[in-house]
Amino acid sequence: MAVTNIAKAFVFGSVLLSLAACGDTWGQRAVTGGGIGAGSGALIGAVTPIGLLPGALIGGAVGAGVGAATTPKK
């Protein structure tokens, strides 16, 4: 039963990460990446021993960083 929950979390997390950092400016990409990262991190944290809050914090920080770092140069 736990394996199916983890598999669902990774599939859902990968879908969320594929949508991460939508936006045109540095700020938009950081905010959307952080939000999507926090959501997917909380989901993964819920099915692992990490926990909801630490998962959301780590996911949000990573998502914001990746979103900001991948801003296209114009």
C-alpha cells in the first residue's frame, strides 16, 4: 500500500515540476516555482518520513531557486 502512495506522489510531483516556473520575469518564475515546489514537496513529505512542513519548505526553496535561475534572457 505504501509503495502505491509513493508512486502516486512521484508521478504527481513530476507533473507539478514540469509546470514549475511559468512566467516571464525573474520574480514571476521564482514565485510560481516556489508555490509549485512547496505543493509537491508537501505531497512527497506526506508519504515519506520527512513530514509535511519540512517537505513544503524544502520544495518551496528549491522551486523558487530553480524558477529564478531559469529565467530566459531577452
